[in-house]
Amino acid sequence: MTDEKRQRVRDALIALGVDLDASQDEQVIKTGCPFSDDCIDESLRIDLQTLNFSCEDCETEGHVDDFINAKKIQKNQPVPKVVDAVFTEASKASRALVLSKPKVHTLTAEQVYTPPPPPPPPPPKRTVERAIITLLALVFLIAGLGAAGLSGFANFTAFSSSVADPLQSKIWGWTGVIASIISFGGFTFFYWHTANRRFKEGVRSLLFALAGAITSIIGTQLYIANNNAAASSAATQASSNRAVLESQLTDWRAQLDGIPADTRSVEGLQSYIAEVERVGRSHQKPYRDAQNELGLAKRRDDLQAKIESTNVELLGLGTTGIQVSAEERPSIPSWFFAIMLEIFSSQGTSIGFVALLILYSKSR
């Protein structure tokens, strides 16, 4: 083996990053093994005399050209042609032996590949069902909020009218509105807490909701009772005033009959008087007669207006028999109406809110 060949091998090893000066023996070089990742550092020995190598860990042996090619592959460098095309028969035989020797690697438990589980099937699409339930939930929610508004108005009117002082009247009125809000919101909180297994909070929300519902029922019932009492009082007063109105109507009609039928209109008389004053004949008798006739015309218009308004008032009191009296009119019990309004208010909003929570919550 020529010195030129050894020098060429040294240059190739230096180009690949092998430190030749780190070895104590100038003829044997220690370096890392490129054939296996499990080998420890500097487990491979290169004999510069024979230009052969051997690894203590993976027991790989061969010619230094195989090491150079493996090192270049490890560094992602293109593998050139063999450094020297002339090999001895011994080096060719040892190289063939190394390449033909199978290499066995044992995988650890961490290196064993476990395929991931298949993804869960997508949930079935229920677009039509979701749209229908959403629409119904919004209808229930709007209807419930409308009933809650009516209940709040009834509570405000009933509670405020029960106190004479203006400031306290407003305070108690808004207390009724707060009771209505607690009524329709408490049942939704009751569902939300119990669905998340917060039973103590759910019971407390239920108690608040029932307290608001009972207060709203009492306020609505009181509002209806007050309205019925006011209507009954108005009917009684109208009956007592009917005779007086009819007497006044008879007197006004008699006065109207006393006014001559040929009395001109107020507008015509005012135009005539203005023209007489313009031409300077206000001292004549026709001018004075026109003024007297103007007074009669104004009196006639005033009597006609009073008679018409009195007739309308008598019609409103039911003098013609068209309207049905309070005793004959069928009426819904005030307690029934108050309870149903409260159910519509509290349960309608609760059903709408709960349906929307179930449809659009992430854990559905």
C-alpha cells in the first residue's frame, strides 16, 4: 500500500471532520460510527496501515472507503466514485463480508409505533330540526317577554296606586316590576344550576322565582280588581247623571226651537257687518238688525254643539241599549287571568331561554 494512497485517505478523513490529532496512536484513529445511531462516541477504530476499520459496538468491519462513503451519506454529501479503483483481493473480500452481514436493531417500547385511534364519526346534521326549534324558542321567548311586560305594567299600576305618597308610590310600583323580572328569570336560573349539578343554587333560584311569581299574581289580580271597581263606580255615576243630562238636553232643544229658522250663518253675518262698516253705514237700522241676528246665530251654534256632545255621552252610557251592562257581560275571574299571565311570563321565557341554551351550548 503506497504512501500516496494513505495520504489521500488522510485528506478525505480530515475533509469529513475526523480529528486525526486526537488519537494517541498515529496509526490507529478513534472516531464515531456512522453505521448505527446506538454506538457510543469514538467506538470505531481506523487502522491507517491496513486501511481497514472496525466498530466495537455494532461490530461492523470493512475497508476505509466504506467508512468514507457512509460518512458522506451521513453528512448528506454526494458520494463520489471510489477513492482508488485498485483494491486488493483481501480488501474486496472483507468489504463484501461486511456488506452481506445483516444488521439487526432491537426497538424499545418507546420506539414502537402505535397508530392513533380513528377519529369519531361526525354527528348527523339536523339543520332543519335546529332551525324549527330555534324559531319556536324565539316565539316562546318573545311571547314570554310580552307577558312579562304586561305583568310588570299591572304590578307597577297596582302597587303604586296603593300608596298615597308620590315618592313611595313610585318605589312600590317599581318593586312590582322587579318582582316580574325575578319571576321570568328565576326559572331559567333554576334549570341552569340544576343542569350543572349545583342543586343548592338551583333550590335558591326556585324560591326566588316562586316569590316573584306569587307577587306578580297578587299585583295583577289587584290591578284587575281596581279596574273593575273603577268601571263599576263609573257606571253608577253615569246612571245618576243620566237624568241630569236628559233634562239639560230637553232645555237646550227648547231654546234651539226659539231661534228663527231663517237665521243666517255666523260667517255670512260677519261678512255683511264688515262690508257695512267699510262703506260707513253702521248708523242705519239694517246694521243693528244684523248684529242682533249674529248673536242668535252664535247661540244656535253653541246649542247645537252642546246637544251633539250630550247625545254622544248618553250613547256612551248605554241609553240606546247597544252596550251590555256589567252584570250581563261574562267576565273572567281576576285570579285566573293573573295566574295564566304569570305562567305565560315565567314559563314562556324559561322554555325559550333553555331551548336556546341546549341548542347552542358547546357541550350539546
